[in-house]
Amino acid sequence: MPERTVFFVSDGTGITAETFGNAILAQFDFVPHRVRIPFVDSADKAHQAVRQINHVGEIEGKRPLVFTTLVDMEVLGIIRAGCKGMLMDMFGTFVQPLELELGIKSHHRVGRFSDISKSQAYHDRIEAINYSLAHDDGQSNRDLAGADVILIGVSRSGKTPTSLYLAMQHGLKAANYPLIPEDFERRQLPPALSTHRKKLFGLTISPERLSEIRSERRPNSQYASLANCRMEVAEAESMMRRSGIRWLSTTTKSIEEIATTILQELRPERLSY
């Protein structure tokens, strides 16, 4: 059962507060109940948030933890004055000291995404997402020359989620292409990929983990059998070695770790935000 309720209060989406708060909470061995309260951009909404937080504190008998990224001083003042939780104001903790250190005022912009929809970067990110969806699992060979990266590997090795993460978080046009038994019989990469070798990055996975994942989708099938998974993984890794393709194992890595490794190898300049 959750040991403590944690609130993420923001005048925007709450993503920044939640990301930062979760990074801190990960240092502690307890199971929080997470509640996001976004778009708190008026006094009325601030009072509502205070009532919700305090009500939970009364029920649980423990004061909630409250991470905020509020920039409107009136709204933040209401939260500070009325909230009975442990308040961690991230902007107040970090932005104000930086203002003093840098000698300049911050934008105090409400919401990380408030004006991003008008930017070229946002347009490029949407284009990258559309591209990655259209080129998922080898659906299309069109415009592979336009890809920033092409992920290859056996089915269910993590290509699709990694492609979408690269598109959504970093604006990369990421195609992905499965290696199938016909490729192993020919002992060659799929013909559509032969002219794009510099953009290829391979994903592999332990046969045991692959069998578990495939069994959730097709239990008791040849596709999911451990023997077949061992064969496919061995053939795929051999093919990538012969072709000089960089690759990594996704067995124990998160999507974020996989994506960061790919970016370091192929597009290190995209690690900036």
C-alpha cells in the first residue's frame, strides 16, 4: 500500500514538477501515491488544490509531500499559506538563487509548453512523430534517406518504443525495421537498408527475456519458444557484427538509457534540450 501521498502542483501540465519530484523520490525506498494537479493558474484553483491536499492529509494522518512549479506569486502565496503538506517549491528553490547569481530576471513564464506550439522545434517534433509512426516495424521503405536513425533487431526487442521516444523527446525521425527468418537465411540485411548502413543501430535482447515478452503475446507458439528466440537473437547479433553495425542489449535497460546511448553514438548534439 502507498505510504504517503505526493502531489505535483503546476500552472502548466505538471510534467516538470513530476519529473523532478520523481527523480528525488527515487532516492527513497517507499511507495508513494502520486497525484498530479495541473493548470493551477487562478486563485480559485489554488484554493481547490489546498482543500484537496489538506483533505488527504487529514484522512491519512500524514502530511502530503507537495512539489510545485508555480510561477504566479498570488497563486503560490495561497498554496504556501494554506497548504498543510510539506511544500517543495522548485522555482523558488532554484530560479530565485539563479536570478541573484546571474543578475537577471527569469521569464517567469507560466507553463513549459505555453508558446511552444508556434516554434519550429515543435513543428519538427510533430513531423518526427508522424515519420516514426509511418516507418514502424518496416511498414514503409519510403524516404528512409530522411531518417535520422533506423533501428534494427528481432521482433519485440524494443524498437518501437525506442523509436517513438526518440521522436517525441528529441525530435528525431526514427524508423525501425525487424530482422526476420528470411534475412537470416540470406545472411544479409534487408535490401531496403543496404544503402543506409551509417544510420543503422541494432537492438538485441537476451533470449530468455525475449521468450517471456513474446509469450505474453503468443503463448505456447514457435514464435515465443526459447529455442527459436535463441536462434533469432544469435543470428541477428551475428549479422550485425558482420555488417559492422553498432548495437546494444535492451535486456536490463530503460527506454531512456537506450535512447541516450543511441544519441551519444549517432547524434550527440541532440542530447541538448
